[in-house]
Amino acid sequence: MDEHFMKERPVFPLITSMALPMVISMLVNSLYNIVDGFFVAQISEDAMTALSLVYPVQNLINAVAIGFGVGLNAVISFHLGAEDRETANIAAAHGFAFAVLHGAVMTVGSLAVLPAFLRMFTSSDAVVDLGVRYGRIVFAFSLVTMLSLSFEKLFQSVGRMKVTMTSLLCGCIANIILDPLLISGIGFFPEMGIEGAAAATVIGQVLTVAVYLAVYLGRSFPIQLRWKYLVRNRAIDRRLYAVGVPAMLNLALPSLLVSCLNALLTAYAQSYVVILGIYYKLQTFLYLPANGIVQGMRPVIGYNFGAGEYGRVKKIYEVTLRMCGAIMALGTVVCLLASGQLVGLYTDSPETIAAGQTALRIISAGFLISAVSVTTSGALEGLGKGTQSLVISVCRYVAVIIPAAFVLSRLWGPVGVWHAFWVTEAVTAAIAAVVYRRSVEMP
């Protein structure tokens, strides 16, 4: 396939065609997260709490994998746009070598720190035990996570979004099907409880990698992963990490945020930790489709930037912003009208449902304005400006929300934590607009 279509097709149809496969796969992935949480919640509220507490470590591993993949995507797309295929091949080979290294480090590190990490947030031995039992299976396959997401970004960089969609759908659908079978022991499947949820996750990830490998080996592909491209090239390595490290931090910062918010909320009641965990399960159904649009935009904006098509770069950003805004507006309406029903998917406790309903309605006030920071951060990463993107994420996940949550919780209790979300989105959107305008200077 000739990737020149990324600078020739009209912008809106191009972004739509690139983003739609990712939006579909992100929606299915979101459905998996909701289904996974639903079946884990059937085990016990302790199991749901354990899953919520493990989430930051799990998100950190995904952050390293996706973040470095964003760097890989940006570098490959830029050099393809500049018609320098040799350098693009070198970047791909180096990127996969680093992904293997990252996978090994994350496996050892996550398994080592998990028990102590969980005990920072709960004194319940049952919750710690459930978290360790889940985490030791999922984290043992960190290398698979790294390879899966590296393949995802590799295929995206050349515009083959349908392959990415197919691979993700295979993994997510397998996960959704296996969750109840392995958790509850339906038919000839053993009853594994929370380990069943972890096993379903791992099997889905392995299947995703298998599909990527089958497509890569079975068809011609514009980027070649060959040993001969593992030549010493410090300039490429610096560029991979110059975009990848800020992108990793962008995605890792939510883990820090969730940990800090959990620490604030545990002072009131464990149910608020559960509500926060439920919110992050539900918000994936909203933000992952928006991120799917951003993923579709990244290789296109990077390719056009490399090709010197600066007018198209501006239009690509504007179209993506409008598309993300439409998704966020829809999510706001859903959360306002069905917040109680959504929280009720995860708990039968009337008190938790009532408190969760309040939380969702307050937090959703910031959804629409968050489209600005989500789109801007993704655009800057696609343009290879990882540090500027990191500035936006630091504001969104650390510099504004954590102090705001601390102060507002002292004024209004746990409800103050929920108000900190929309306050942060408004402040960060203003900062993102300024950062983008100052960072993207084109002829």
C-alpha cells in the first residue's frame, strides 16, 4: 500500500477513515473493561477494590508500552513523509528492541513492588491477597503487552488501521467471552475467580500479538523489521525517547493521580475508592473512542508535517478537535441521564450507587472542555513535540488536579474531589491552547 494517500485525500474523510477502525476497537476495548469490572464485582466488593488498587500499576505498564509506541509511530511517520524509508526501518528495528527490554524490566519491577504498593492503600489482607493473585498473572506477561502495542503503533504509522482494529477486536472479544467462563467456571472451564479475569486478559493479549504476526509475515509491508537495521544510531534512539519518554509520562501520570486520589478518599470510606475505580472503568468508554480518533490523527499529522504540508497540519488538528468534542458532548449527556444505572452495574449498595451517581454528574461537567487538552496533546506527540505535550499532561494529572482535590476535599469532603476534575479540565484547556499556539510555528 502506498502511504502517500495521507497527504492527498481530503482531511475529514481521511481522518474518519483512519480513526473509525480505532474508534470501533477502542469501544470494544471499553466494553471489555466494563464487562471485566462487572464480573469481578460479582466475586465481591473486595475483589473490585483490589482491581481498583492494581489499576495504577497496570496503567503504568501500559503507559510505558503505549508511550514508547507513540514515539515509534511519530518517528516512522515523519521519515515516511520525508520519503526516507531506510531511516524509518532503522527506527522500527530499534523501537522493537527497546520494547523487549522495557517488557523485561516492567515484569521484574511490577511483580516485586506489587504487595508493598497495595498495602499503601489498604489494611485488608483479603484485598491485598486478591490484588496480588490478579497482578502476578497479568504482570508476568508484560513483554506481550509491550510487543502488542509496538505492533499497533507500527501498523498505524503506515496507515493500516484496519489491521490494528482486527487484532484488537480479536483480543478484546476473546477476553469478553473468557471472562465469565474463567471467573465463574462455566461448562468445562475451571472456576478461577479473580485469577480467571487475569488469565482472560493475558489470553486476549497473546491472541492480539498472534494476529499482528500473522498479518506481518503473510503480507508485504512497507517497514521491515530486520537484524541488519539494528545498527548503532544514537540520533534515532534520541528521537524515539524524545517523544516516547514524555508520552510514557503522559500516560503514567494517571497512575500517580489515581494513587493520590485513593489516598485522599480512603480517609472517608472504602466505598469512595470503589467509586473512583468504577469511574475509571466507565470513562474508558468515553475517552478511548476519543483517543481512537487521536490515534488516527497522529500518523496523518506527522506524515504531513514531514512532507511540509503545513496547511493540512492545521486543518487536521481542527477536524480532530471537533470530532473529539462531539464524543465528549455525547458522554456528558449519557452520564447526566444514566449515572445511577451505570454505577449500579458494579455494586448493589444503595449508598455507593447514590454517592457514585453524584460523582459522575459532577465529573462529567468537564468532559466537553477536555477535548481541547486531549486533542492538543495527541497532535503535539504526532508532530514529535513530546515535551510540550508533557506540559499539558502534567497540568491535567498533577499540577492542577492534585492540589485542587486536596483543597476542595478539605472544604466539601469527598465531593470536593469530584469537583476537582472539571476545574482541572477548564484550567488545562486554557493552558493547552497557549502551549499549542507557541509550539507549532510553521512557515
